[in-house]
Amino acid sequence: MSKLAQDIILRPIITEESMMGVSDKKYTFKVAKDANKIEIAKAVEELFGVKVAKVNTMNVRGHLRRQGMHQGYTASWKKAIVTLTEASKTIDFFDGMM
């Protein structure tokens, strides 16, 4: 059973640090926890019509949150930094953020 590209790429990550990578054609996304690098690369190519050079992934642990007497952890998630090839066009969505 193959997953849809929309089920793999959940949302873009828009932070100061992630936006610094846009000039180097590095884009950051929140991805499905069970997705591998090959699936992520294919999903980005399908959704945005670009060529992917490499994918770096990392698992992000949940943060400790407190509300008065009670405490717990936010959900853990997976982050992918996708680097595009030199010849590839940029992703229009991120260009609007700059």
C-alpha cells in the first residue's frame, strides 16, 4: 500500500533558522513519522515539481509542558530538511515568505 504525497509531507516549517536555508535550496518540512528518505524525496518532487538532491531527517522529541500541578510531553514528530539540485527550480511557497 503506497502512501499519498500529502500523507507524507504534513506541513512546512517556517522559522528563522529554516528560512536561512532557503537561499541554499534547503527546505524544511514536518513529515510522517513512518516515512523514509526515499518516500520523502518522491513526495516533494511530486507535490512541488522540483528535483531533490538529498534528504536529511531527524526525530524531534516532545517538549515538557506544565499546567499548574500537571505536566506532560507534547507529541514527538519527524523533521526533514530537503536539499534541491542546482538545476532545480525553487519552491514557490517559500519564496513568498522571504
